Amino acid sequence: MPICLAGLKGNDRPPAPAGKPLEFSKPAAWQNNLPLTPADKVSGYNNFYEFGLDKADPAANAGSLKTDPWTLKISGEVAKPLTLDHDDLTRRFPLEERIYRMRCVEAWSMVVPWIGFPLHKLLALAEPTSNAKYVAFETIYAPEQMPGQQDRFIGGGLKYPYVEGLRLDEAMHPLTLMTVGVYGKALPPQNGAPVRLIVPWKYGFKGIKSIVSIKLTRERPPTTWNLVAPDEYGFYANVNPHVDHPRWSQATERFIGSGGILDVQRQPTLLFNGYADQVASLYRGLDLRENF
């Protein structure tokens, strides 16, 4: 039977609806001097096709998403299936701010102060079995709240719900973050409230939003963009300046900072988005061109 975390002892922080301040620490290991992308651009320039294709559509349309009550289930190859509710997401685990680079496959980037907890802490509670090799994620399916799930034109022709996946060792890596906030506050709907995934060494489409299911599996799970165009979007999706998208170069990126359009400058793309020292060992012996 699933375990409801609401009955487990956590801290006494009150649950925070979207946009409300969160309580969190700022571990020195995750702070840096990178120039931050302004909060209005982080919340106003997004890909979230469930709410439209234009970068401004999620901010305009995502207010229809109801994030409380919420249920997140962890199932599959685990000894202890779990069910988290909305309150658990901000109360059960100590939250910390991590300033991460974010690189979109479209060759633009941001630097964002995300708030969350390491995914490995959640998975450890579920006790993965020896058969678990991958982790599959699924976004909420709520076409009455998400216009892109109702209309193929609005939603880019994707098959919903949106799904993603990681190898288990990627999911257990300390950098992989279950994210519930940004810029000191609970996530707004357009950024994936109430909980999303951040894997900073991978392209942004791996950062699935508004997650309702995490399932540990024996076989590699399907992922939305890989299903749409497997020659363009690989399962791994590691940031790599040496492996171009078939339709554009990945050697450089457009950093979205505090300036206007005329101030935007391109900068070199970093292998693994600058996190090579931490994650390159995960892919030792793997051909990164073939396994893109």
C-alpha cells in the first residue's frame, strides 16, 4: 500500500501556495557569482506547450492551473510506494536555494536561483529495488485547465501528458533537483508549479513541469520530444557544444540577462552546461555523439 507522507514527521513550515515566500537555506556549495536572469524574464519567457507555443503564453494562460490539492505518486520498482500531497512538497524536505545555469535546446540560456530538494532524498524514501534502472516522470493531464492539451494547434501537436525520463544514476545525482520555488517564492504555474524537475547539465526540455507521477522502471521510458523527433531530441539531451541540432548550431548560446534585445550577446556553450567536473563520470565510455 502507498505511504502518505502527510503522516510522517517533517518540519513545521506552513505549505506555500504559488508565489508565496518559502523558507530555505543557501548552502555555499550552490551559490556563485553568475549574473542572474531577472525574475520577470524567468517567469515571463517560457516553454510550456500545455499553455501555448509563444514564450509569453504560459505566463498569460497558466493561471488556470489548479495546484492545490495536488498528488505526486512514486511507484514502480520500489519497495515502498509513496504518495505526496501539496503540503509535503514544501514541508517534508529541507529546502535550499541553488543557483543553476539553464540551457534550452533552442540555444538560449538563463541563470536561475531555484529552490528545492535533491531528488535522491525522495527516491531513497521509496527504496528502489535492484531492478530499477530508470526513472519515468509524467506531467498532469488536465485538458480542462491546459488549453494545449485540448487543441493540437495550441499545444504544438504533442501527445499528452508530457513524459520524461532519466537513468537511475542521473536521478540520484546530487545536482538533480525537485524544484518547488524560484526567486524566494513558490513556483508560479508557468514555471511548473507546484513541482518540477531541474537537471542542470541537460537541455531544458528534460526539466518536466507540474509532475504527478514518478515511476521507477526496468526499461528506458519514452520521452515526449524523443517520440516526436528522435533524430533531433535524444534521450540523454546532455548539453554539448560539439553536437549540433540538425537545424541549428549548439556551439554558442544567447544568454537572457538584465538587458534588452539589443544587449543580448552570444557566449560559448559549455560541455554539460558547465557541470562537467560533477557529471562527466556518469558517461565514461559512452559515445556522446551517438547517445545525444
